[in-house]
Amino acid sequence: HIESPIMTLLPSMTTNQIAEVTRAYADVQAGGKAFWESIISNVAHRVLLE
């Protein structure tokens, strides 16, 4: 089970490390969904600035 080693490490990890691991895990789970979301938000940001 993938969460157990992560849960064991959590107390000794910094907030930034926890965020990185969580995001990396979520990226894998979502099949790179975050990649597309970042592209979409960049495009939307550019459109809103014009």
C-alpha cells in the first residue's frame, strides 16, 4: 500500500516536501491532469490580460 511509507515519513518532513510528494502522487493518480490544468490556466491568464 503506497500511503503507509509516506505516512511514516510525514512527521520528519517539511511542509514543502509534503506538498511536493502529495502533488507528485496526485499527478500520477490523475494521469498528468495537473499538466493540462497548468496549460489551461496559463492560456486563460493570457486571454484575461488582453
